[in-house]
Amino acid sequence: MTVEVTLQPFTQRWLPALEREMRAALTSSEPALAYHYGMMHYHMGWVGADFQPSDLPAGKRVRPLLCLLACAEVGGDPAQALPAAAALEILHNFSLVHDDIEDGDETRRHRPTVWKLWGAPQAINVGDAMFALAFAALQRAADQGVTPERTLAALRTFTAMTVALTEGQHLDMRFEQRDDVTVAEYIRMIQGKTAALIGASVAIGALIGGATAAQDEALQRFGQAIGLSFQVQDDILGIWGDPAVTGKAAGNDILRKKKSLPLLHGLNDPTVGPRLHELLAGEVTAAQVSRALTLLDEAGSRAYAVAEMTRWHGIGIAALEEALGAQARQSPIFTVTEQLFGRSA
Amino acid sequence: MTVEVTLQPFTQRWLPALEREMRAALTSSEPALAYHYGMMHYHMGWVGADFQPSDLPAGKRVRPLLCLLACAEVGGDPAQALPAAAALEILHNFSLVHDDIEDGDETRRHRPTVWKLWGAPQAINVGDAMFALAFAALQRAADQGVTPERTLAALRTFTAMTVALTEGQHLDMRFEQRDDVTVAEYIRMIQGKTAALIGASVAIGALIGGATAAQDEALQRFGQAIGLSFQVQDDILGIWGDPAVTGKAAGNDILRKKKSLPLLHGLNDPTVGPRLHELLAGEVTAAQVSRALTLLDEAGSRAYAVAEMTRWHGIGIAALEEALGAQARQSPIFTVTEQLFGRSA
């Protein structure tokens, strides 16, 4: 509670500005393109399927918030980081539009996905447009007085992240067709699919704020490690989480045979692994989920995952301390991180 | 023949360097990603579906060639434009990968398309990766001694083009579902889908080569107008073209009911239009194609399209003369343009 109060003046000031920046980036004055941009606005939660304004709560905007905070943390003006923050959130949303097609997911945030409403061809193109517009959004930094050198450096970090994202997505899809994915391969995959974007969010904010190269590198490592830790937490919740919190039944990821960290740990266990493989070979029933949970207990998979989550969290905080020194644990960026982990209300 | 000989020293020197630049941009040293990059190499024509080297003839590389020539034309060193040239060709190929999915096309250059071989989910992601890597390729310009200001300006032109491309693609897909597309709407669509990339190719090469702002703007207009003219020529060939040249039967675009410029002209003709609409309402037979060709004759649609092609070509050449002065018609960039139109052997 205390923590949220600390952040509130910052989010109250900057999150509405962020929404305005994103809307400005995802806009065309050309009537013939109203439908094209309308689909993007739908995905962003700004309008309904009829393109009429909707008042859905905005997402948590974690990535742009980390970007703005990192900028402020190193002494910069968050206004200069707004274009980058908008770019990061738009890029994140591009990846969701395409992920939904690739995974065949029909709903997101309790609404039909873009491809479900308008078909895969338009949805592929809507994602492409948001990808392109994310770059355009970032380039607006130059208009906010960010030097060409810094804008270019931010663009390079941003671009490298988009490459990493597609590499991670490739591995994720490949792993679905394999039975022998190792824990190390999984970590490599989420480094691309999840951690790279969080790392880039922090690094780009810091870069625009005027961080030293060493600070910037440490902050990127912080973001990447925290991103990994956050993903592992998500994996744990997907199997043992409180349904009241996650909206999913316990064991849900087992039912879907999602190869998340705990399950991969169990599958790679020399004694439990073969039995778990056999158990999950065909269609998975509720009884088999329960049996799988027992096997994961036997392999110590939950404890392993918690230890990994804690380890990556520790690596992240150490990098934050490297970047910010003694003030690290008093910084709002630390606060946001702890909120992500639900360690503070 | 003379003309090709004139260009040959340039293409012999720069096209192999371009291929090397593109290969360097589409590469990862990580064994786990061999499959991911292998799919891209397949699309580029460098390997077969088994990822073994293939010796397919490379594409014409028209866009990167225009970029390199524009750079040289304004007194720049084409080596500095190589990263941009590679980026433009990679971006073009990204759009083909996604277009093939969106259109359901199963073959391209006489080979199965990426989605046909590896499924739409991987193909969407392969396109996304090439999109990202095109930006990465362009950013290598800074390593070739291009200043941050110019690199950033090139990135802005490049990004605006990618936005235009997705807008054009949106309109193209929307038009397929409409019966009342006007000629003006069609021109707007191909400005995004075809002309923007050719305009950007010339503009970015000139920018890196040190063109003045006025020169650069005129060269971009040249590329856009030539791109429009080229598309209209393609439309004419799609209906009346020599099958020996185009590999397609005459009337092919009528059979597919492709709303290209000549057909739209006929459909919008006050007397012929209603009959043409009726004729093409259901499945189209060979007899109906023949009847449609007669109606297009009656409406003067071919003459109209030829006049439009010529008009845009003239606008393009005028812009080239604006940029290059008296030397325009002696420049290699003019030569390449005329070759595109098959006006010289």
C-alpha cells in the first residue's frame, strides 16, 4: 500500500501522457484508413469491435513504466523518454497480435482476438503495421530534443530486441513439437521471448536519460534478469497458482501440456521423467493432472522453479545495485519490480 | 544491349557485395537458430527446403540497385549505401513472405512458399524476423562511416515507407471485398503497396550519398512515380501481356477477377460497367474472359491504362531531371528505369 502511494504521483503524471503518445503514434488522418487503425485501437483496448470508444481499463503498461522510471532514475526528463515508452508498448502489442494468430488463441483480455474478428490476413497486416509504427514512435524522440546519437543508440537497442523477440518466438514454436527440450534451452527461449523486451525497456529509458554506458549495460541486465524471474513466477502460477488470482485452475498449464520450467524440470528428472512423459503422452484428464502434480512434487520441480525465480531475481537486484548504488532499493524502479512479484501490496 | 553493357561494370561490382551484405544481416552463429535462419535463406533463394545450398538465380534486385545507383549518382560511395540496399531488399522479401500467407499463394518463383512448407505460424514469425533484421541491416550504415544524422534520416524514410506499405496492403485486402473501388482509390493503394518502396530505395541511396534535401525529395518523387508506372504496366501485362513473356495466359487477371487499373476503369465506365459487373459476378469461364476483353475494348480501358502508365512515367522522368539536371537521361538510373519498362534490350 505504502509502495503504491509512492509511485502514484509518477504514474498519475506519466501514464496519461503515455496513452496520448501511443494514440498519436497509431493515428492517420486519412478516412480510407479508419478501419486499419480501428483494428489497432481495438487491440489496444481503446475501442470496441464497432470502433466506438470503450472504457476498458488500460493494461498495466509495465514496460513503458520501467522505461520512464529508468530515464528519471539516471537524472533524465521522462518527457524525452515518452516516444520510446510508447514504442515499447506498441511493439509488445504487435507481438501479442501475431502470437494470437500463431497460437490460434481466440480471446485476449476477455475479448475476441483481432484475427478472430477480422481474419488472419488482416490481423497479420495489423501486427506488421504496429511493428512499423513502433519504430516511427521511437523516432519521435528526436523531436523531443534527444540527440541523433542517442536516438540512434536507442534504435539499435530496440532493433536488437525485436530480433531477439522473433528468435525466442521461433524457439517457443519449435519446442512445442519436441519432447526433449532441456531447461537450458527453455531459459534461452524466454530470454528472447520475454526478457529481451523488459531489458530493452529499462536500457532505452536509461540511455535517453543520459546513463553512462556501464550504467546502461547493468540496467539492461537488471531488466533481463527480472524478466526471466517474472516468467518463471508466471510458470509456477500456471501450475500451482491461486485460481482466484490468476483466473486459471491449478494445473492448467499441465492440462495444456505447456512446457514451462517446472514441467521441463520434471520431464528431465532421471527417475520421474519417464513416468511423466508416459502420463502426458495422450489427451490429459483431470485425474492425470493430479497424478502429474504428485510426480512434480517427487522430482522437487516446484522447489527448483522457486529457487530459479529467486536466483534470477537476485541477479537482477544485484545489477540494479551495480547501476544505481546505495539508492537502488529506495528507487521507484525497485518498487515496480517488487510489485510485479506481488511482494508488496 | 548497349545499355546493359553500360551498367554491367556497376552490377558486377556491387551485386555480389549486396548478396554478401544481406547474408551477413540474415545470419546467427547460434546452432539452435539454424532452422529459423534457414527458412529465411530458403525464401531468399540461397538454399533449398533441406537448407542445402541451391544455385537458383538471384532476383533482379531492382530496389537495392536503384538505391546504390542513386547514391553514386549524387557523388556518394555505393559502399556506404550497401547496408541500406540490403535492408530494402530484405524488407521487400519480408513483405512477400507475409503477402503469400495473406493471399494463400502456394508457390513463388516456382517453389513452395514458406508458409506452405513450414506452416503459417512459423512463416508469420519468419516475416517478422526479416522485418526486424531489415532495420538491423540499415543500422549497419553507421559502421560504414555514415553520420548518425544521415543514418537517422535514412531510418525515418525507411520507417515511413514500412508504414505506407502496411497501409497499402490493408487497402488491397479491403478492395477484394468491395465492388465499388474507384480508380483514384486504386492509385492510392499502389502508392503504398508498390511505389513507396521504390521511392524510398532511391531517396535513401541519395540521402546517404549526400544529396541536397531538394534533390532527395525529387528523387523520391521519381521513384514513386516510376513505381506507379511500373505497376500499371504490370496490370496491362496481366490482362493483355504476352504469355511467353509473363508466363501467364492473356486475360489471366480477368480470370482471377483481380481489380487492377484496366478492369477498374471498365467497371467504372457508365455504359460498360454494369455489363462487366454482371459478367464477372459468379465464377469466370474462358468464354467470359473473352467477352470481358471485348467490353474493356469498348470502354477504352487498355488505352486508358497505357496513357496512365505513360503519364506516371513522364512525371517520374521530369522529377529525375529536376534532381539531376541535364545529365538525367544519360544516368545509369535512367537506364535501369527504361530496362524495367522493357524499352531497351
